[in-house]
Amino acid sequence: MNMAHLPPWTPLRALTTFSTGPWAMVTLAAEILAIIWYLKAVHTLGQTKSRHWPLYRTLCFIGGIFSVALAWQSSIAPYAGKTFIDHVMQHVLLMLIAPILLALSSPVTLMMQTSKRGTKIKTLKFFSNKAWQAIAHPFPANLGNYGIMYWFFLAGGIIPAMSHPAFMDFVNILFLFFGCLVWWPLLSIDWIGRKRFSYPARLVLSALGMPFDSFLSIALLGGAAHNSVDPQLYSLANTHAGASVFWILTGLITSIMMIGIAIQWSTREKSVNTRVDRMRSKGIYIGGSSVVGWDKEVQASSDGTIVVPWANEQSG
């Protein structure tokens, strides 16, 4: 990743410059294979299982992979070492945009519906592993996500990372990994070892990062940014410009996701109410705390009472 000889950034160069290093080529191959697998799985689901997979999920998966490609194969990758705005854009793509789109595409659910039994069992064992469940808990997931971000931008981590390309690639993987851990439980129908959060909890967790993003941006813009984050690569003015872009993008994207979660909540409530009204119109009694429309099968007993399988399960 030789940035020293890059010509000054222009819109034309941004469209015609690509990263062609070993890491870019390896990840490009992985991205292509991922899209091929997803499209093949969707085709299999429709042809052999006679099940419909929503088109928007397919588009989200392609968009998520494309976001990763923008971060690692487009001009953003080489120019990340020349302009701080490009560097910020790379991290926003890996930490926010790609994880959000990939979560909405629900690839784990698709895989569980189209793979062989052995693969399903291995997948369930992996997500049931206590070590994985500990990592996937919201606290360590958010700690990893924002901890590495603060270390990178405020504690000088950017300097050794940008000096060692392999280390920078590893840091970018961590940004993507923890971004997925943060957003997957909030947006995806996939089961990844954690119980689904209620919609109020999802709103709280999605808003949790906004103060951290804002504090980081303010620190880069003022208090802690008396010097550039990396004086050898970026000027102080360039650091400030990148921090402004980061603040705007993170706030905008997070706000849009919170609105989306609120819409999901409203849609879910309407669906449940419609189902309850339909059952009541048929003379079926909806008793006590039974919730119609839960993920598991809800059945009516012979006397018309709704039986909710999870009602007597032990909570954990």
C-alpha cells in the first residue's frame, strides 16, 4: 500500500483508482464468492423448498458486500493514507454501512434454510458456544466496537497501524467484526446465540453509540486535536474535515436506523393486533399474557384457548 506516490485526489481519480494489493485481491475473491453463494441459496430456496425470499434482503446483501468492496478495493483504500476524509469513509463503510446492510440480509437464516443437516448442527453448536455468546453480548460487543475506535483515533493507534499494512488490514477486520456484532441483534432475524431484544431495547442500544461518536468527533475537532491524528499523513485541517464528515455520517445513519426500528416496531404491533382480531372474530379466546404472533408456533386447544409453547419455558 504505497501512498507516497499517489497523485492529489480528484473526483476523476476517485473513480478510476483501485487498490490492487494482495489483500484487496484476496478479499475481492471472497466478496465474489459470498455473492455467488447467496444468490445460489436464494435460487435453491425458491426451486427446491418453494419458499419466497424477500428481494430487499438480497439487495441488502449485495449492498453490504459492495460497501466492503468500496472500503477495500476502491480508491478509498489507497487514498485513506493521503486524506483523512477517505480514511473516515473507509471506517464508516466497515463499521456502519456494511454491517447494517448485511444484518438486514439475514444470511444465517438463509443458510439454515438451504444447507445440509450437518452444516446446520455445526452452525447451531458454534452460536451456542459460551465463548461466542460472551463475545456477542451487547457489553463486550460495544466495548470492542468503540474501544478500538477510540484507541485508533485518540490513543495514537492509527500511527503504527498505517505504518504496517498487514496490521491495518487486521484492524479493519476488527472494525467490521465488531460493527456486525453491534448491529446484527438489532436489525436481523438471524439467531446468532443471543435472545432477540425487545423493540424498546433495540432503540436504546442503537442510540447508545451516538454520544460516543459525538465525543470522538468533538475531541478530533477541538479539545484533543491540537495536532493531527497522524502528522506524517494528515494536516490538522484535514483531520478536522474528516472528523466533521465522521460526525455527520454516524449521526445521520444511526438516526435513520432508529427510525427504521421504530417502523418495524409499529408494523409488528399492527400485525399482532390484526392476528388477534382475526382469531377473536373466529371465537378463539386470547388468554392472559399469551402473545399471538411470536416466532414459535401458536396453536389453539380444543376449548378455544390459545396455547403459547414458550409460556412455560425456563427463562435464561
